[in-house]
Amino acid sequence: MDKDLQGKTALVTGAASGIGRAVALLYGQHGANVMVSDIDEEQGRQVVAELTAAGANARFYKADVGDPAQCHQLVQETVAAFGTLDVACNNAGITGELSLTADYSLEGWQKIINVNLNSVFFCLKYELEVMLKQGHGAIINMASILGQVGTPTLAGYVAAKHAVVGLTQTAAQEYAAQGVRINAVGPGYIDTPLLKDFSAKTKQALVALHPIGRLGRSEEVAELVIWLSSDKASFVTGAYYPVDGGYLAK
Ligand code: NAD
């Protein structure tokens, strides 16, 4: 167990499922107070129940990260519930439309940019307000391997994730001297409900893109998030860390 997360407050968006759920559960195992946030209230409350059953201090707050007012309220509710905000994992995201670029709908473009990029800016902005006053904090933004390379039919997703990496690098430089570290994590394909619209054949083709020979597990991403959240990563900021079974090494 990582003692330096003991008693700290951790906020996770998109925490009802997949990677966010694994991150929230692992923060709890490391002794952090956990604010579980999602638009899916039923599943989100289920994660809080799991955390509570395991002895952790956890709350749920429903927030749509595409709405800046709800992101602001989420941060305020976290501080009201636990007194501080020490670490935040801006994780909520969707796949969005699967279309060639020329066919990508304007509505689909606005949606993916709002949910996968604007959301990270909204959360970051309000998390920073609190962390800069405290003089410390660690923020982990969930990017993707597709924040470094492109792939057909996912223009909106790829554009949003590249921008999340750039936003991370910029904000990290701005606040490094004030005690706030900001990093991005880039998972390869992880077997979560995010891939539910992909056929078995497509999933098999995705496996072949990872030299390790399988899709990743949410817990494998969560371990990296925990390390970046802890003081063990005290000299790490503005970085992009792949956790991708070798995908980007090819
Ligand atoms: P998931 O679908 O299992 O979980 C995503 C969660 O985000 C869900 O609980 C969903 O309700 C929530 N969410 C969606 N829109 C929201 C909104 N507007 N406001 C608040 N919550 C919202 O997906 P996952 O695979 O765990 O993905 C988590 C993050 O990891 C995403 O940012 C995704 O882009 C990224 N990622 C996933 C993979 C992968 O292969 N699964 C790979 C790289 C990056």
C-alpha cells in the first residue's frame, strides 16, 4: 500500500465503469477518500458501495463533465465532503462517432470534443483553483495511444486525445513551481465497456496491434495512475505515459 495516499482526497470522473472504476477502487485500497463521479448514477453508487464495503471513505456525485458548471460543482462538493482535493483523475470519455473524416457529422464532432476534451479543461481549471490555494496537488488526465498516433474512423477521438496531451504539457509547465504536477496516461486498447460497439473480429484485430498479445486490463492502467498520484512520482510532470502492451513501440 502506498502510504502517501493515506487520508488524501481523490476525485475520479467516469468512475462508474472500466478504467475509472479500477482507479477509484485502487485509490480506496491505498487509503484515500474517494469522490466517485459519473453520469451513470446507478453504477457510480455501486462503486461507492464496493469502496465502502472495503472500508474506504467514498461518496458519489453525479456530474456531466461536458458541462462546466457541473464540473465546478463537482470540485466544490469534493472539497465540502472531504476538506481537500489532493489528486484528480480526469478520466471520463466516450468513443464517439466511427466515420471517415469527410463523413464525420458536425454534431458528432462537437460531442466528442466536448466530452473528451472540453471536459478535461473544465475539470482541470476548477481542480487547479483548489490545488493552487493548497500549494500541492497531482492531476492525471486520461489520454490514449490515440493521443500520439492516428487511426482511421476515429478523427474526433484522436483529435481530442492529442489535445489532452498538449493541454497537459502546457498546464504542467505553468504550475510546476507551485507544487501541482499534471501528467497524461495513454492506454492501449483496454477491455472495458468502451469497446462494446466493436465486433469480436475487430477486437481480435486490435489484439494483434499489441506486441504483448492481448488487450489491457483496467487495473493495469490504474496502477500507473496511482504511481503518478503519489509522492513517488514527485519529479514527474508534463509527461505522457503509455500503458499499451507495446503498441506505440512498433
Ligand atoms: P467506459 O465506457 O468503461 O467508462 C467510461 C465512463 O465515463 C462511463 O462510466 C460513462 O458513464 C462515463 N461518462 C461518459 N460520458 C460522460 C460524461 N459526459 N460525464 C461524466 N461521465 C461520463 O470506458 P473506459 O474504457 O473505462 O474509458 C475511460 C477513459 O479511458 C476514457 O477517457 C477513454 O477514452 C480512455 N481510454 C480507453 C481505452 C480503452 O481501450 N478502453 C483506451 C485508451 C483510452
